[in-house]
Amino acid sequence: MKRIDNKACFAARRARYCKSLGKTNRANFLLFLCFLLLAACFSPWAGDEENATVTINLGPGAAVNRARTGFSADNIPAEALSIKVNLINKANGNEIPANIVNNNGQLSATAQVPPAVYDIVVDGFVNDWPYARGVEEAFPVTAAGSNNATVTMERLEDAIVLSVNKGTLLDLTPGFATYSLPATTVSVMDFRDTASSLPLTASFTGDFQGTLPATVSKVYPGTELNITPDQSLSAGTYPGNLQISDGTTVYAELGLNFTVYPFDIAGLQAAINGAPNGSVIELPGDLAFSTSAPSITVNKEITLSVPSGGNVILDRPAAMTSSGFIIENGGKLTLEGNPSGTLTVSSEFIDSAYQPLFLVNDGGELVLKAGVEITNQHLPGATNYGNSAVDVSKGIFTMTGGEISGFRRNGAVSISNGGNFDMSGGSIFNCSNNSNAGGGVRVINGMFTMSDSAEITGNQSNGRGGGVFVAAAGTFIMEDGVISGNQAAVASSGNGGGVFVATGGSFSKTGGTIFGNDAVSDSNRVENNAGNTPPLGHAVYVAGTPVRFKDTTAGPGLSGNLNSGNDTNWD
């Protein structure tokens, strides 16, 4: 018989019990942790404290308190002051901006912040100049409270605010040496207490003469001072200093530079380079491009205009083959006339070596407005007549008015490489494409939208699309306007007197009128070439299937074209 070791047996049973107990304790501990986590997740105190809403009342019209001197509030209009409200946590210094709300002139601000004690700081600016401040110190924000505060701003001091060119404190708009420089406007805003203030006096000192009003009365939003330079300035930069005082105290000073450029193409380029973004440069007289300054490059927002009653011509002569204007990425060139003055940009193309008059590159934009004429002169002995008026490659061309005429190669406007042409006004007429397709507008891998009062009339193509040619992922949307009197003029291939849509292009017509167009080789008005010989389409010709022309115009939107057939619309 085997002898049983009682001591060993007890030890073994104890070990198994302890092992079992350890497993049980660990399991219970894990269950306990899960319980704590679940309790934490569903506890109303779980996570970060909930944000509380704070409302700050700023008073009617962002009123500015004058109680220190016994006067009532300024009641400055809400739109006059730029308001910024911040809540600063007194415990950790964190700064939280509030959102401004304007409810019919009653300004307030709201913010979502964790419950804590805050300093509420309200700052008011005029043209980005600090004008007033209000502070509510140690404001307690609670989760359950209403948290409504009222903060009244007080002026930082007796304030005089100056602004130039809508607040741009930079060099004044450039002028030209041979022209009477336009007056420059400086706004003076006087917020002093009228009962104790003297009339303001404006004085200007500098290297050129100017005229200013003798006094400035207290007025809001501001008195305009016109600084009129002398008419006989030579090219150069003229520093000046504008000072506003009441004869005793100098309230404000503003250093200004007035830059005068030579009146030639090189001077115009220098003026564009030196002008603040968004400047309007008024051209005093005619200018001619030259081979020594071949192109004007625009890489900022600039407007070229003419004086009231003045007609100005910018001419690219036959000796110059490069583009007149190149609009680069970030550039926006706007051309505009006025009711009594016309800006004409002309060219003298001779042959196909000539570049487009306006070249709009990727990221650039050209805007043509009323009172502008872009034209090409036909010189004796010319062949192919150069290039288009506007070439848009990935850029944007917007035409709201004006005229484009006389261009004899590649049409008036050429859109490619994802470019965009939006024509809502003005006219393109008497242009042609002697090389092949698109007398008025040629769209290849781009977008052309025609609307409102836009007109494409009297153009010609020695092939396809007398008015408009669309191909290779190009899109033409006609919302309104007129396409009339255009011609596809070659007997063997003259298709689409009004519009030609090649394979890969698309044309959607939702408004406007196409009439009086002619395609020499065709006999009907609207046609798709599938199964038809010879090809047809005086108004619109669609080459390829499926048909990519849709006309949803109510009424005879395509009537009156030569040899027109019935009123069939193609979907």
C-alpha cells in the first residue's frame, strides 16, 4: 500500500485554491473597472464640463459712452465700427472670441465657454484704427446661470481718424507727368466733444502744391479733403505730410507719397507695379506700345479708365508682334470707359506671327466693360491678319459691355485649356477665322456662357462656325442674347453659320435668338450630320453622335436663318 503524504496533499489543495481565488479576484477587479468606466460615461459630470452660453449686450448701435465729460452716447451706426469681443479666462489666460450679432442695429455678442470667471473685453475700430474699448472684469460664467453681461465702450481718447483711399494707408493712386493729376481724397473723422473743441484745420506740406479746405467741420462718417497736385510735375516720388489740428493741439498726422510716372508704356507698367492692389489708373491721353517695352504684364487687380469726356487710344503698332497685355496668375485687369469717354485698344496685325492682343494665363482674369473698344486695323498687304483679340488659356474673360471687332485670324475670342468666357453684354462683330473654325468665338476644352444683352453678329469663318465654334470638351451655354448675320463661308466645308458643335463639344440653348445666319454648303436650319449628305445647318450644325445640342427656348428661337427648314428642336 502506498503511503499518503498528508502535508503534501494539503499544500497541493491550498495551491489550487489560491490559484482559483486569484483568478476570481482578477475577474472581480476587471468587472469593477468596467463598472467605474460605465458609471463615468453615463454620469452627468462625465468628461469636460459642459460649455455655457454667454450673451454680451453692446448697446444700441454700439453706443460709445461719453459720461466722463457729461455728454450722451455717440450712437455711431453699427456698420461704422468694427467690433471685436473676447472672453479671457482669469484662471489660465485662455482667450475665446465671441460672435457678433446685429439685430436691426442692436449689437450683441455670444460665445460658448466653460464655466469659469472671465474678463470680457470689447474693442471698437474705425478703419482698423482703435477707437473705443469696454471691459467687464471678473464676470462669473455658470452652467445654470443666464450669463448676460452688458459692456459699454468708452473712447480711448479724443479721436481724430484719417483714412486714404478707403482706408489703404499706402502710396496714393499713381499719376502721370504730362497730365493734371486727379485729386486724392482723404477722409477725416472727428469724434471729439463738440462743446469744447475748436474747428479743425487741415494743412499739407510736401514737394508739390496742393489745395485743402480751410476748416473741417465735425461730421460723420467723415469730411473729404481733396489734395490736388500741381499740373506740371515731372516724374518722381513726392513725399508729403497731412496734419490735422485745432490750432493748439495736433490730433493726427499722415505721411503720404505721391508717385508720378512718365507718360509712356514703360511708365504705365511702372504705375501698375507700384499701385496698391485694386487701384484705378486713369489714362490721360493716347499711348503707343513699342518694341522696347513689348508687353504690359498684370499680376494684381488694376482698372484702366479714361477721364470724363476724354477718348483714349492704346495702340499696338505693326512693328510689335508680342501681346499687348499679359494677365498672369493673381492678376485682374478691368478696362472701362464712361458715358462721355471711350477707351480704345487697337492693334495692327500683319501675319500669323503676331500674338493675341490680350493673353489671359492660368489664374488671370480680364474684364471688359461698357465704353471700351478692342479693334484691329487691316493694313495693306496683310495676310491672315495676325491673331485673336483675347486668348484665354485656363484663365477667365468676363465681358459685360464694350465691343470687339476687326480680327481676322482665330476669331475674336479663343478659349482653351479649361478657360472660361462669360459674356453678358457688349458685342463681337466683323471678325473672322481665316484659318478654319470660329469667326466670333472659338471654344476648345473650355466654357462659354452667353446671356443678357450679349451679341455675336456679322462674323465669318472660312470653314465651320461663323459665329461660335465648339469642340474637344468645349461647352457653350446660351441663356440669352443674339447670334445673327454670321456665315460659314467656304462652299465645300461651310457648316454651322451660327454655331458649329464638333465631336466632343456640347451646346445648350435655354434662351436667346439665333437668326439670319448662313452656311454656304447647307440648306437647312438645324441638323445633326448622322446619315445626312451633304452636311447641313445654317443656324446650328452638330457633328457627331449622340447629338449634343439641346434647345429649350420657347417660340421660334432659331427662325429667320437662310434656307431655314422647320422648327425642329434637337434634344
